[in-house]
Amino acid sequence: MSILCLVLVLMLSSASSTSCCTERENNCLLQFLAGLSQDGGLAASWRLGTDCCSWEGITCSSMVSKDAMVTDVLLASKRLEGSISPALGRLPGLLRLNLSHNSLSGGLPSEVMSSGSIIILDVSFNSLGRILPLSPPLTTGLKLPLQLCLNSVTTNSVGAFPLDLEIAPGSESSRLATTTFVGLFQTNSSMLSTSIECLSFPNDNLHGTLEGENVIKLGKLATLDLGENNFSGNIPESIGQLNRLEELLLNNNKMYGGIPSTLSNCTSLITINLRSNNFSGELVNVNFSNLPNLKALDLLWNNFSGKIPETIYSCSNLTALRLSSNKFQGQLSKGLGNLKSLSFLSLSYNNLTNITNALQILRSSSSLTTLLIGRNFMNERILDDDNIDGFDNLQVLSQIACSLYMEKYLDDISNNNLTGEIPTALVQMPMLRSEKSAVQVQLHPRAFQLPIYSLTSLLQYRKANAFPIMLDLGSNKFTGLIPPEIGQLKGLLELNLSANKLYGDIPQSICNLTNLLTLDLSSNKLSGTIPAALKNLNFLTRFNISYNDLEGPIPTEGQLSTFTDCFIGNPKLCGPMLSHRCSSAKAVPAPASTLSTGEFSDKVIFGITVGLFFALGVLLDQMVFSRMNIPDDGHYSNPSKFRVNLPLLELVCTL
């Protein structure tokens, strides 16, 4: 038996060593090489008279015969320039062709696209022109999933593209029709195979409409992703016939109209993303209770109106619900409390009412980590109600600009009408007390179910620990002193108490917040002097104490010396950055003491003498500088002007 095995190994080795590709395949590959203006060094191994199975980037099938067959041409990132030869399409056994990440130009020959053998074609990240011919329809006899990658991230420049591929049905065929194209999306009835399970064309600058008669033919479709294109028109009623559909992604297009009631028939749906379109109408005609598997519903930036439908609250597996920036109105229903798995809820920028009722309902949502409800509940009042508690797992809260009137209820929310004193209970908030590194550990590292957008910075956040730790109570009606306990909030990166009615001194304890990037105490009634220890806040990139009643000299050491226009509106302040300069008496106040007449005379004489020497020194300096011809433009006299404050990320409004 061992001798027999040895003989077989020798036979296979001998056959493998003698097998080579055919002369036809050699010629096809050399024609491709001849069409390149830059071959990336391929010519070193691609030589006439040698076996092409040994050439760089070429793989042949393992066959116990005289002739092998080229199955792979893998030449990604080879710095190739020039055109793609039609000869590649004449390789009879070619399965995989990868020419991505080069500088190829011209077009993709129809011989390549009509190859009956290729199952993976990747020419992305090139400079190809017109990739596909408009006619006739291209036909492939594939037995494996077709994977096309022609133009990732719109790197290639393509003309009109009719989706005219005829894919032969089979048990394993057409599971993927994932590609990236630029141009006109025209679904041709001859192309749409009933065996396609995934149709994905995201971010490809496609435009057109969804035609109902063609949607019907995609009966096995599980994923329809046409997001971030330029599609218009309605969602066709025939969408309801896709009873295997799990993902419907039409976000960031120009589609309009209402959601058809037939969507309720897509009982396998897990994700619905219609974000950033022009959809309108009410949602009550959609029976969401027929979608038991639904986990994420995102309708951000549309024009939906009416009440939030009760049937949504039947989706017990829902983890992310975003209805922000629409025209929903009315009160939240108690049914919202049934969504025990809900972790992400965004209702900002609608016309919802009854904030007390909303908080009473939401407090029972034990899984809730993100709650965005700003720009609702306008001019409402929250009464003193000790029963509003819960929210044990809440990590992100936005309740901005609701014009709320509250008596004792408080959260870190700005642009409302909150009154009373700032409660010292804030120091009990562990997220604000911990140092920055500890805070990042406490915040859940898992990504949000849906990204959170900042309208001011146009950024999106996908994790809670990406947010700056802030306490923003600005633009309210708080009164009283700034509690000294605020110095215990070592985790703060941003502290905003501006535009309130706070009075008294700036507490010395604020100087302990050495991680601060932003400190804004402007537009209050603060008095007293500026603590000199503020110079130790070395990371400040924004500082503002304007429009108060502060007095005395401005500290000119450390980071405070880099700010100029943040002290205005304090007529009793003085310093080099203001027109009101400090006199020597103000800058260095003399201690109170009782002097005798003799001591007083001696000090006067000493002072006059020092003054004369000082005046003489200034006169000599002027004489020297006048000869040096240095321009008097302030660039030398104020080196702090060379300091630049770094930009600060502001999260003013979230959706």
C-alpha cells in the first residue's frame, strides 16, 4: 500500500510539473499585457515561451493532464495603466478577475462582461469610462453567485447603466447582486431573477424610480439597499409581495409619498430605514403589529404627520426607534412602555405634548440608554413630582430648547426656562465625578443602534463614549450662587452656565476641573475677582466670562493670556487685553497699615527716586528702538497674539 501511494504521488507530481496553460491562453494574457502603458513589472515574468501558470498573478486549475486552465487573474494594486484587452474575456476557464486599485482607463469590454465563466469581477478604483454597453442585454450562464464590483465609491466614471444582466436561475445562483455603479438605474424585466436574495446598490449616485411590476419579480429578496442615491417617486404597493424581505434601506434619497399599507405584509422585516427623504402622510395605515421581528425603524428627516401609531408599540423586539424631524403631534401612549427591549429612542423636533406624561411612561423602559426628545413640549411646566425617577441605564439625554418651566426637576439640559438654584445633588452624578479615563470605561462601548447626528457640527456619533462629558445648563433662569461642590465634577470637559441669573463669586473650586476644554460663565451677575488659579486650566480652548460684574486685574499667566474678547461687559475689570489698563495700585494693592510721619516721608522719597530711574530707563529704551527701525504693529509687544486656541466640538442639538 505504501509503495502504491508513493507511485501515485510521483505520478501527480510529474503531471503537475508538466502541465501548462494552452497557447491560446498565453496569447490572451500577452494581448492584455500589450495594452498596458505601465505594466507594474509584470513583463519580468510574463514572457513568451514560458508557462503562463507560473506568471505573477495567474492561478491555474490543478488537473492531471497535459494542459491546465487559467482560473484566476489577480492583479489588484499593481500600478497598472492602460486599457483592458477584450482578450481576457476569451479565457475559457476564468472564474475570478481582479484588476482593482490601479489606473486603468477606457472601458470594460463586452467580451469580459459576457464571459460565461467569470463569477467574481472587480475593477473598482480605476478610471474606467463607460463600463457597460447599453444593448444588447448581457447574458451569463452562472452556476455560482455573481459578485460584481465595478465602481466602489464612484471612483470610475460611468454613463447610463441599464441593469440588463440575465442571470440563469439555480439553487445557488444569484444570491448576491451587489455592485456599485454610477448612472441611470433602469430595471429591465429580463434581468430580474426570482432567485436574487440581496440587491444592494448603496451610495452610487443612481437615479430613477422603483417600478412595481419589476419589484414583484424579486420574490426571494431578503435585502433591498438603495440608500444614499438620487431615487425619486413612491414606494410601490407591490412591495408587500416581498414576504421574505428583512432589510429595506431607502435612506438619503429624494423619494416621496406615503408608506403603502401593503408594507405590513412584509412580515420578515427586521430593519426599515427611510431616513432623509420627502415621505409624508400618516403612519396609521401601516399595521406594524404584523412585523414582530422589527428591530430598527428610522424615519428621521421626513414630513410624516399625525399621531404615532399604536401598532408600533406591538413590535416587542424593537430596539431602536427614531421619528425625529417630522410633524408628529399629541401625547405619547402608555403602550410605549411595552417596548422592553427599546434602547434607542429619538423623538426630537416634532410637536409632542405633556412632558410629565412622557417621563412617567419612559421611566419604565429599563433598557433605554439613549433618549433624545428636544424641541417638543414647548412652554410646558414640570411640577414637583417625586415619582419621576428610574432611567437607571440612561447614558445620553438631549432635551434641548423645549422652553420648559421646572421647579425641582433637573437634568443637564439647556435653552429652557429652568428656575431656582443649581442643586448640589449634581455632585452625586458618577459620570461627572469620575476622571476622563474612568468615564470612558463606564460608558458602554457598544455602538448605538442608530447613529446620532449633530446639526451644528454635521458629525455623527456611533458610540456613547465618543461624546464629550458636559454639563450644559446655559440659557435658563437659574439664580443663586454657583455651588462650590461643582469642583468635584472632575470628569467634566465642558461646563456651560451662561445666560442665567447667577450671582456671587466664581468659586475657587472650579480651578480643580483641570480637564476642562470649555468654561462659559458669561451673561450672569457674577461679582468679585477672577481666581488666579484659573491659569492652571491648561486645556481650555474656549473661555467666556463676559457681561458680569467682575472686578480687579485679569490674570495674565497661563492659558488665560490667550483669550482676548471674553472679558467684555465687565467695566470694573482691567488688564492688557482691555482698553481699561490696571494702575499700579490696582495691580498690586498695598496692605493696610499705620505709618508715622517719618516713615511716610522716607517712602515718598524712595518712591520718587524709583520713579525717576524708571522714567530714565523708558527714555533710553525709546532712543535705542528708534534707531533699530522695528515696526510698531504690536507683533513684538504682545507675543500672546501668536497663540491660537484649538477648535472645540460642540454638541448643541442631537437627533
